[in-house]
Amino acid sequence: MLSGLGHLGFFLAKALIIIFLVLFLVVMLLVIISRARDKVKGRLTIRNLNEKLDDIKEDLLSETLPKEEFKKFLKEKKKRHKEAKKNPITKPKVFVLQFQGDIQASAVAGLREEVTALLTIATPQDEVVVKLESGGGMVHSYGLAASQLQRIRDHHIPLTVAVDKIAASGGYLMASVANRILAAPFAIIGSIGVVFQLPNFNRVLQDKHIEFEQVTAGDYKRTLTIFGKNTEEGREKLRQELEEIHQQFKSVITEFRKDLDLKRVATGEHWLARQALELKLVDTLITSDAYLLQRSTTAEIYELNYEIKKSLSEKFRMSLQHWMENKGWDPLLPRA
């Protein structure tokens, strides 16, 4: 009986390894295909949030006010609109962008289009609010996303980042570019660090008497591998590379947030927003909804969203990626 269970366990272990390898190869293939696509098809949609709030208010009043009072409200509203047309008042504009981050920071494709669009009309009297949610991911991808936000700062347009849930690691790298960081009280903030991890199947291959060959040109072309035998020299080289990335990460943050105590906060730790406020990682405790509601009284608020049409292979790749994220598996690149 025990022998049978042992064989079953061994069979299941082999099956899991095969499934993992197949999934890995499929994901890598789809990533290569997606990167090879030169054209990104999509369209920019713009929504006036002031009008949305007015519609919500009107719907609520229609249900809660007596009919006569509601008619009076509509009459006064119509009168105000006529007066506004005769004597228009120019209000500052608030442009709202949303960044929902994943490991690859795939939302940067839409972000760059949104930033380009708003820079054609935005002025230093306006404001850009980015509703940011991200636990971080690939260093180069989040570096590009942070650079897109820096384009706004370079045009001297006030930039506010609002975090309702999480801005950690690469997500905080993006947030640090802003003039102000707003955070909901229980949002997760920080994780200023870099991590690299991958499985190694070398022992499994050795047990099965399978040799793995890898030929490289350059001493450090491949520091760690999935199937080969890793060396301490390779590990040390990778540690040096991660440390260099960490130093660049910290230099970007100190450029925009000069009052931070880096020795205290750049340890890879994360904090709830109340603690992050004390550490000067954020500036104000407030939700994005509350902030935009306040701004709607003095500014015209426009939400921009560049919608990208995803192919079937892209949708499949993203589904696999989300599955791997839920399992705690990281891609074969340093992650911030």
C-alpha cells in the first residue's frame, strides 16, 4: 500500500513539473509575440465627471424630494445653465487617469497615450490626478511608467497621485514622482526594494540522468538558470545587479521626495498609510473619491481612458499571468 502511494506521489510530482514547464513555455511564447506587435490599436474616451455627479444628484433628488420641490430644483437648475451660457466662467481643469498595475505594468501602453493627449491642452493652472493601484513588478516596465508621469512634471503641471489600496515597490516608484501623494488610511505604501526569484530543476534532471547544456558568450550572460547548476559566483553577480537597481530606485525617490529618511524607509518594508504619513512617504490621508468630490466644486474634472483592444493571445497571456501572480510566481526578471 505504501509503495503504491509512493508511486502515485512520484507520478503527481512529475505531472506538476510537466504542467509548470508547459505553462512557462506558453507564457514566454506569448510574451515574445506580444512584444513583437508594433501597432497598438485603441481609442481615447473622455468623460466629464462634473456632469456625472450632477446626474447622480438629480436622480437622488427625484426619488427623495416631493414632486413640487423637485420641479423647483429643475427650474433653478435650468436658470443657472442659462446664466452660465451668458456669462461663462473659466475653471481650471483636473484630468483624471487610472493606472491598474500588474507585474508587467501593461497599463503603461495606455498611460503613455493618455499623457500625450492631455499635454496637448493642459496648463500649469490645471492638475493631473492619477488613481494608482499597484504592488510593483518588472523594473524596466515600472521605470517607463514613472517616466511617463515625469513628462507631466516636466511641463510644470501639478501632479497628484491618489492611492486607495496599494502603491508598493514599482508602484511607489511611480507615486514618488508626484507633487503630492494622497492615500486612503488603510492603503499599503512602500516596499522600496528589489527582488529576483526563480525555481531550479537541476536536481530533478540529475535524478533522471538528464543533462542540461547551456552555451553563452560572456562571463555573466546568464547568472542564474532554471535547469542548470547555479554557482555562488553567479549569485553574487546577481546580488550586485540588484543592488545597483536598488540604488537607482532610491535616487529617483530622493529626487522628488527630499525629506525622506532613506535609511528608514528603503528596507523593502511596507506600511499602512497612517504610518506612511509619519514617515513622509505620503502627504495626506484621503480617498480619491473624497478628493475629487472636493475638487469638483472649483474645477472641471475630466476622466481620460485609452482603451486598448486586446487580441485573443493577449487575453490568454494575461489570464495566465494573473494565475501565476496568485500562485506567487515571479517572471525571470528583477522585480521592484
